[in-house]
Amino acid sequence: MFRVLFTLLMLSTLTACETFRFPGVHRITIQQGNVITQQMIDKLRPGMTRSQVRFVLGNAVVDHPLEQDRWDYIYTVDVPGKLSLKRVLSLYFIDDRLSYFEGNFVPTEEFQALQASGKS
């Protein structure tokens, strides 16, 4: 009886410890939110309507009831033991038109050059 209790206690201790990995146990990759690519960011233009932005990026993940002129897109990937990635993009609207955005993304140099030359 003592051996069984000792074995169960040891087994529960080992399974509770996050650093212990059972060989052959598959741990899943967890993805949440909207996938935002650099190509999607480069399609954004100041003055776009909300529907045009929604067409490019999809629906916002976070809906702010008190901030109707701000949309937040959040994307996270967690690969156990290897990678943890978080991307955030916040868009701001003035008079229902895209004013600016901020976050982990910036327009590429090619997009900035086109915008500076007036071809965008």
C-alpha cells in the first residue's frame, strides 16, 4: 500500500512540474487572432473607409465599446518550448476614415518610396 501511494505521489509531482516532458507526448501549437502580413499592411492608405480596411484586414479582434474610432488586431503564436510570438496592430479612424496605425508593423521601404513620389 505504501509503495502504491509513494508511486502515485511521485507521478503527480512529475506531471505537475512544467519542466518535465514525457517523451513522445505531442504539444500543440496555439494560434490566436488575425494573421496580418506585411502585404496587407502595405495595402493600407490614409483615408480608407472602415469597410475598405475590413476588406483588407478582416474584422478586428478587440472591440472597444468606449473607443469606436480604434480597431485592434492581435495575433499570437505559441509553440511549446520553442517560440512565442505576439503581433499587435492598432488602427485609428477620424470621421470614419483611416487616419494612422501603430504596432509591430511598419510600411516597407518600397511603399514609403511610392508614397513619397505621389504614386500611391
